[in-house]
Amino acid sequence: GAESARRPGVTVDSSKAKTSLEALKISLRQLRWKEFPFGRRLPCDIYWHGVSFHDNNIFSGQVNKFPGMTETVRKITLSRAMRTMRDLFPLEYNFYPRSWILPEELPLFVAEVRMLKDSNPSWKPTFIVKPDGGCQGDGIYLIKDPSDIRLTGSIQIRPAVVQEYICKPLLVDKLKFDIRLYVLLKSLEPLEIYIAKDGLSRFCTEPYQEPTLKNLHQVFMHLTNYSLNIHSGNFIHSDSANTGSKRTFSSILCRLSSRGADVKKLWSDIISLVIKTIIALTPELKVYYQSDIPAGKPGPTCFQILGFDILLMKDLKPVLLEVNANPSMRIEHEQELSPGVFENVPSPVDEKVKVAVIRDTLRLIDPQKKKKKDAQCLLYPGIADRKLQLKPVKIQVKYGMKDKQHKHHSLKLSLKLKFYLKLGLCQGSEQAPGAGEEPPDTALGPEAALPSLCLKQVFPKYARHFSYLRLVDRVAALFIRFLGVKGTTKLGPTGFRTFIRNCKLSNSNFSMAAVDILYIDITRRWNSMGIDHKESGMCLQAFVEAFFCLAQKKYKALPLHKQVLSLIEFCECRLAALHGKRLVWGCG
Ligand code: ADP
């Protein structure tokens, strides 16, 4: 208490928190941070938004949303990003169901399904059609054959994703369920990802049967959305974490473990799914980020809690259904007291999971801890990547020096020594079980009373297993470099030409006229199917497609990921050489 009284409190603007307000308030009370429910004239340390980065105009501090996240995780954009990654790394990205974008890929969908059926006559698939930008199961339906797509009406105006339906999900109590896991994207550059150790499992309310023409329309059997199943007479509200229609994920894990399932392997598969998915999303996010918060200009830093919806297959393989930019953080639910009379009642299961996620997110982004860490990094840069070897015994401080210079020197050394010793203690606590978590700072009053962090760092902790997948990130870096005027997300024809020229990609076989044709062809196609018509020019995905084309042309015999890697290295080399030349000319 005395410690926290001495510290000026962290200030949080909660005026735009919307439905996450209750959980946020509880978290702030636990941390004893200062809430500004109606906003504040002076800047706050943290802005908590319910919907988007743009809810407030902010120029400093930290905000809990990234610009462009909602657009990046929309069903169509996510499907495209996953397909790009699957084209590069088919084995690594097989956790996302095969998907097609409607209406433009309808012919492809029909042709591929026919081909797959011809090659495997016993394959009797079901597909799920999901409108883009939809949520809570809105407009979703199942079909057995591509010809069943309802092309009339909405599909032309409202594009959709059609996806292979997972017919054999894992059942608990004969019911289908999915998992909502909370993932914290703490930073984009450098990439930092945390996963909450507990999540929610949302249950269907009709016993599951594999899809047949007769049961396809039974939403309470096939769709796990809480917002749908709550309307079923079978929905069970429960205050206990391991019964009812909404339970904690940990209670499911306990149950699976008691059945002899390999829960450790399941967790490691889930971690890998989450990291790979975020790696697929980061290129697009970086384009939005530089456009909204140009480097060198004042702006907030961002973090975001994402909701991952995951389905477990019978063999315990996790499958990604979707990523939510604004997962519900509500901790109460509506209850019908008498016909037509509703009341909000607390939901202990939601509160247990969601308050911990919000509170621990705040603990991880605590600006006061960050200031302390930054100060340490300034003095001893090795601390940041934890390469610094602490060897305080090697420091020898000589006492009894008379002259001014030596006095100063010995004082500096003794300060260093104190600093090393303090760090030594810190390092010790990092070796404790649950490594990868930030150690609680014992100097912080309220922290001492809090449980250990529910968020586990998975990146950069496991970076060495996944970094080879970050190819599109490097393509995006090239794209951003040639965007030119800040504030745009699309590349104009001149920018594309400059990219080709600077990287020396044009030659007698690939003239500048051919470059222009490539630009026009790909850009026109992407813009005709795009959702974003605000800007003209080549979007990142179109650039990625053009880049893959160039890579395939240049490095013929290699697999795609090697072709792309070779072209990235070629371009990076050319640009570094050009940059070097410019520096020399600049000096000359
Ligand atoms: P929404 O954003 O509308 O909730 P989702 O993609 O989460 O859309 O799908 C809604 C529900 O449909 C999921 O919670 C899940 O129960 C079911 N579902 C979605 N995709 C599949 C799939 N490929 N296979 C099996 N079930 C699925």
C-alpha cells in the first residue's frame, strides 16, 4: 500500500470501453490504477477501446487496438492470408479448413470439389457458407453440394466464404463445442504474442450427428455460437466452470486428461496454430500500422486481445475457425425472468476467465514497468535480448583513491555492481516454473496480492521454430518501402516500377511494358473483388501475388517458398547495395 501510494497511478481512459467496461473496471480496481470513465483533458497512459483503434484521436500512450485489425481478420481477408501461407507451406498451414471466396471463386470451388470427388469417390463432404463480416452465426448455412449455394439475393452484395465443414468434431456429453482462446498481440515490431492459459468452451444444445440432408439446418446441433444456443430451451446456465453450456477450457482439458488424452501435445498444437495464424496476419497489419502511425510521428503504441475460435477434431487436432478482433468481454448474461422480462445477471465463468485476461494484459503493458525496463536497456542493451551474462564477481572496486577521476570511477563501478545484483535477483525469478512469464515486480504494491499471470508468452519464446515462416513479412517490408507518401496502403504504378527498377528485376525477357501489364492485370482483378474501394492502386495481397509470379519466373525449378525466399534475398541485396551507393554519393 505504501509503495503504491508513492507511485503516481497509471491512468486509463475507459470512456470508449463499451461492453468490456465491467471487466475492465474490476481489473483496474485490482491493480489500483486510476480510471477516467468520462475521458480526460490531459493524455492518459492507456486508452481502452471497445471497437476500434479510431474510437478516440490519440497521439501518445498505449491503445488496446491495432489499426486495421478488424479488416485483417474478416472472414475473406483471413481466408486469403491463410491461403497464401498454405501455398508457401502446405504442411504447416493445414489447420485451417479449405476455403473459397464467393462469388468470384465459385467456378474454382465447383471445379476443385468435382476433382476431389473424382479422385476419392468415398469423400462425402459438407460445406459451410459464412457471409463476410458476419458474426454470431449470422447468415451461416450448411450445404452438401456446390450447386446448393444460395446465389439469389444477398451473395452478390454480401460476399461470403465457403469452407469445408469439419464433420467429425470431438464431442463432450455427446455435444459439439468450440473453444474461445484469448491471445494478446503485445507488439507487432518486435513480434510478441501471449496466450491465456484458460479460455471458454461453448456448447451446442442438441446432441451432435454427422451432417445429413435431414439435419443440415439444425443450428443448435451444428453451430456452437453462444448467441444462437442461448435461445434453445436446452441451454444450461451454470455457475460452475465444468458444467452447463459455457464452461472453462481448463475443465475440458481436465476431463480429456482423465480419459488419457495427451493434453500437453494438444496445448503445443494450439500454440503452434496461434503463432502461425498471427504470422499470416502480421504483413497486412504492418501496412495499416505504417499508414495510421507513420514512423517518426507522434502516435500511441498498440496491443490487442484477440479471440481465437478453435474446433477440436475427434483425433484432438485443433482447427482454426476464425479470429475475432473484438472478442466479447461481457461478464454478465441476459436472463428471462418471466416471459419478455429480461435482467442482466453475473456470469461467474465469464468473469473468471475475462477479468484475468484484461488484468494481466494491463500488467504486461504496465507503462511504469516499461519505463523501468527501458532505463535498464539504455544502460545495458544486452538485457533486452537477455544475452547479458551477469558476472558481478569480476568487478573489482578499489577503495581509498584520492584523486577526483578515480573517485568518480569507483563510484560508477559500485553503482554498476548494485545494478547487476538487482538484475541477478530478477534473472533468478525468471528461471522459476512457468518460464516465459514476466516475473511479478515485488516493488509494486498491488502486484504482490495478485495471482501469477494467466498469459503465457509464446513468441519470441518459440521464435526459433517459426521464424522461417515469416516470408510474407519481408515481402510486406519491400511493399511498404515503395509505398512512397505515408498514409497510403496501396502502391501506385510508379511505385511498382521503381520497385522493379531498384531491384533490377527487368531485363530483355521482362520489359518495363510487361511490368506495367503485370501491375494492371493483378491490380484490376484484386480491386474488382476487393472490399476496400476507398483507395486506388495495388494492395498488399496483389503485390504478394505479383511477387510470387516474379519469383516463379526467375527461379523456375524450386518449390514456391524457396523461389520466394530467393527473390526476397535478391531484392534485399540489391536495395542494400543501392542504399550503400547513395550513402557514398551523399558523403562525396
Ligand atoms: P461467426 O463469426 O458468425 O460466429 P464462425 O466462423 O465462428 O462464424 O462460425 C460459426 C460456428 O459455426 C462456429 O462457432 C462453429 O460451431 C461452426 N463452424 C464454423 N466453421 C466450421 C467448420 N469449418 N466446420 C465445422 N463447424 C464450423
